[in-house]
Amino acid sequence: MQQVVENIGYAEHSQPHNLTADELALIGRARDAYLSLSQVSCTACRYCMPCPNGVDIPRIFELYNDAIMYNDTRHPRWASMVIFREF
């Protein structure tokens, strides 16, 4: 409950354009670093679905991006085996 009260207090005092130029620059750098780790720019809108071959395209892109982002190809390989086994 204390966190809820604190969050309400922050919301009551926040206004548009409250961030300083340094804070905005930091957010921009964090955004750019995050985007540089996503190899496939997929919003998971599912416009490409259904795939005529039964592939969950957004999920495959998510697994691929996660493998790149976390430098871990073990999980995506396991997950893709589970996805394709469903067919």
C-alpha cells in the first residue's frame, strides 16, 4: 500500500516536459542501446499470421531477438523445438 501511495504522489506532481535535457539524453541512449540489440524489428502485430506453413512468425522473431540480446542461443533452440513439435 505504501508503494501505491508513493506512486499516486509522483503522479500528482508530474507534468509534461518535467525531464531535463540530460535525463532525456540518458533515455535516448538507453533506447538506442536496446534497439541495437533487436535484429528484427517486429512489433508482434500478427499481421503476418496465419502463416500458410503454420509458423508462429512473431514468436520466432522474438526468440531470435532474445538470443541476440542475451547472447544465449540455448533457450531459443529449445523453445523452437517445442513450437515446431506442435505441428
